[in-house]
Amino acid sequence: MPLSETSEISILTIGPGAELYDKFGHSAFRIQDTLNEVDVVFNYGKFDFDTPNFYTKFAQGKLLYELGVNYYQPFYNSYVAQNRWIKEQTLNLNYAEKQAVSDFLWNNAKPENKKYKYDFFYDNCATKIRDVVQTVLGDKLEFKEDHIKEELSFRELIQQNLNANTWGSMGIDIALGAVIDRKAKPIEYQFLPDYVYEGAANAIIHRNGKTENLVKETTVLFNNDPSSPENIFLTSPLFILGLLGGLIVFITYRDYKRNTRSRYLDTAIFTFTGLVGVLLLLLWFATDHTATANNYNLLWAFPISLFVVFAISKKRVSVKLKRYVLLLILLLVLLTIHWITGVQVFAIALLPLLIALAIRYVWLMYFIAAQTSADSEIR
């Protein structure tokens, strides 16, 4: 589609929304050509709910996203309705460069080209903006790095957009492994729309022996109401898991005073941690997600515990279980070392639960040893 000389190409950056999947914002291209009555948005964040086995493919990391083309006004109205700010960066491109970007996007929007395999860190709606501009401008484009003031890991970059004491934040920290605890390079920050915005604002074009800014004009298209809903502490993970951890410690103390063992508690702990462990193991090995590998949450959510549930639920447990419980304690020690040394950062809301598990396992070790000793004396 030929553009007129007065056409403009810009990057749209949309602020965070209310839902977890909206917390990181959004990015898109806009092509505006008044003479040809064109005003469209190219959005790499679309997917088809009618895809066969949609939820299975989503869980496995095999869901294909696609480039969608929308009229600008409905696109704008949808984000205004969600109370999400919208900023526009008009790019400082000559006519040939505008036409090249337009040709690239329209070709990419063809049915045979529009789908791509989504990756949250390396191939998403934000990285596509960066990659398209790099592809078209080539060596003329330079992303400067002096706007990056601190060296952050991928996990730290994610958590910038989240309240640490929320279920979404905790879920991300549990599901994603140590691979996201490495420091990101400045160009890699652009998996987040805010950093696409900052990266473009600080980028330059080398053209005809001169250096010019990539962005020639920035406009706030919609300035949202910054008010946000309150985070209720009584429903937060730190409070809920604090209560759960306190309950485990209380029952363990009561068991200690009565010299007994609450089998239902041990059965529940082994079932819960085992099931979470199996899920994390599947995310690591049975999906295409790159961010779920090397997940040391498996040190507390140990999948083998699921196969020990029957044995731990018995009134009299085998002395062999003492060795297994010792292994669980050692795994918690190893988790602590990983956390302190920065191999992997774990959700802070898990702390009360982890402390409670350690106390319960120590008591379980003691009780099994005492039970075995008593059985020996009877014999």
C-alpha cells in the first residue's frame, strides 16, 4: 500500500491494566495517512480463542500469537474504556523508511505470515516493535543505553510492574525458574512496553553523516485516572500463608506436647507439596516455555512426596521415612542457600510456609525416631 508524503508512523505505548496479563502494558504501531484516509494499528498481541486445544497449547507454550490490524479509533476507545494511558511516539523517518516499515507490516499481516510463537521475554508484542524497527533501519539505528540506570534481572523487571504481596506476583515467582534471575542486557529490557518507549526515546538514526533522534514527537493521547483499587492485606498471600504456617506450627506444638502425630496434617502437606512439584516439573520439561526451566521451587515442592502420601498417612510409619524427611530438610537448607546466594529469588510470601514446613519436618524426624525406639524396646 503506497503511502503519501504526509504519512506518519508511530509507536503506541499503553499503560498497565487491572488484570495480571495487562499489568505489563502493551505496544503497537500506528500508520496514519490522512491523504489516503488510512489510520490503522498493527498489534502483535492477538491470538485466536477458536484455536483447537486452546488451553492445552497455552499451558504448553505452543499457542501461536498473531499480528492483527485494527482501525485506530476503536483500538483507542477500548483502552480509554479500560482507563489505561496511551502515549504516541512519532518516528523520525524519511519517506522511503516509512514505506519500508509499512510494506513490512502489511506483508507480516498476511494470513501466511501473521502467526508467531509467543515468548514472554524474547518474542512478544513489545519486542516485535523493537525488532521491526531494527530490521527496516538496519545499521542506521542505534539504541543507546545510558537511560538504563541500574542492572536488573528479568525477574526484577517483571516485579517492577507488580505488588510483591499479591497472588499474581507470587504465582509468577513460583512458576518461573532461575533462568530469569540472570541480569538482562539493556536491549533485552525491551520485552516490556515501558522500556520500548524509553528505548525509542533514547535511540538515534545515523543518516547522511548526521545523527538524528528516532522519535521526533511524543504525544500523550490519553492521560488516565491514576487511582487504583486497594490491596486488601487480609486476602493477600503473605497473610493467608502466614495463617497457614501459623496453623502448622500450632498443630506441631500441640503434637509435641501430647507426644502424638496429626496424620491428617502430614498427609495434607505431602499431597499439596507433591502436587505443586509435579506441576512445576511439567512446566519445566513438558512445555516450550523458556522461563520455567531450572526452577528450584522444586526444593520445597518436591514431587516425590506425592508418592509417599500413603506411607505417611499410616498410624505407624516406617523408619525408612525418617531418611526421606531428612532429605526434605536438606532440600530446604539448599533452597535457603540458593536464595541467599541469588541463584534464584523466591516469593517472599512463601517464607511463613517454608519456616512452618521446616519445623514440621524436624518434629516428624524426632517422632519417627522416638516411635522406632519405642518399638525396639517392646521387642
